[in-house]
Amino acid sequence: DAGVTQSPTHLIKTRGQHVTLRCSPISGHKSVSWYQQVLGQGPQFIFQYYEKEERGRGNFPDRFSARQFPNYSSELNVNALLLGDSALYLCASSLDWAGQGNEKLFFGSGTQLSVL
Amino acid sequence: LAKTTQPISMDSYEGQEVNITCSHNNIATNDYITWYQQFPSQGPRFIIQGYKTKVTNEVASLFIPADRKSSTLSLPRVSLSDTAVYYCLGARLGYSTLTFGKGTMLLVSP
């Protein structure tokens, strides 16, 4: 079975531009979460969606938004890009709502975003 | 969510057992302790999870004492391919957030 797939794998943008990152969860998984990982740091939680509804939001500005589609795939959108948005953006899927406490997350390999 | 503290780095040699300890003094009753492994340019990979006592799977063991204020990830007979960053984190019932710290960079040498 295919794991979590993310596209694109790499992306270069300039300040002020908009970016859309895409994620396809493992088949049968209903929950998708997004994380940002800056070099040298652990991943930081951005959003979680379950059954197409937002179930959690991290401490990120409103420039960050996301949605989940009926097929459970997801998009992360970032507007007005800043240099500090350069990071690895990770998508994770889980079978059920990640708020179960013991729900296992499966991560994709991420999209490396560079903002120049 | 439980704030976790773990060593920044550890060194080991192939074939040795590695124990990485994580402290989580403010762990709550409904927190699970979870460990993830991350290789460069890849997403984290779930290793093991536990609530208390000992949990073992095909790749690792997790020891959580009765007070649950710490936990130890044990990797038996490490190989070069175990070189990675290991994250200890708490996952709480009702919260969808996983809070990752900086993790422990494990370097396995020949």
C-alpha cells in the first residue's frame, strides 16, 4: 500500500507569493495533520483535519490555511510568503482523529519550501 | 501537553544497546508517551508508544516507571542505519497536537 504522498517535493518561491502544498493520506485514513519543520528543530503542529473538519490549529498566523477534501486528501496554503516560512512541510495521516491520545501518525517525506 | 526533556545527542557503536531517557515531569494522567524516529529529509516514523510499565515491539522497548515522570527508549544492537533523530513526546487524549522537541541525535559508528 502507498504511504502518505506529498507534492511537490521541492519548491522555490519569492517573498510575497502564495504556495499550495498537497497531501494524499494512506488509503482508509480519515485524518490529516500538517507540520512545519525548520532546520535543526522538531516539527511544529500547524493544522489537523478529520472528516473534512478542522480539529486543531497550532500557533501560526492567518496566512496559513488548509482544507480537506471528500477523498480525505488535503491542501495547505500559505499566503504572502516570508523568508521565515522556508521549511520542510510535513503531512501526516492517521486512521482516526489524532486526539485519541494513542493514535499513530504516519508522515510523508515532506515538501521542502525555500522562500527567496 | 507534557513537556519533555531528552539529551541533545548520543554516540554509540554498532552492536551496542542504546538507551535514550526522556523526562516528562508534568505528564498528565491521560498522556501517552510516544517515540518517533526521523532520518534526514524524511518525515518522522512511529517507533513505539506506551502508557506505563514496559512495551516491546520488533524494533525497540519502552520502559515507563510507575511515577511516569520519565521513560527510556531501548534500541537493542544498533546498526549504522539507526543513526537518526529520536523524538520523545506526549500525546494527550482529546488533543490532536503532537509537540515535538529538538529530539536526540543518535550517531552510530562502526
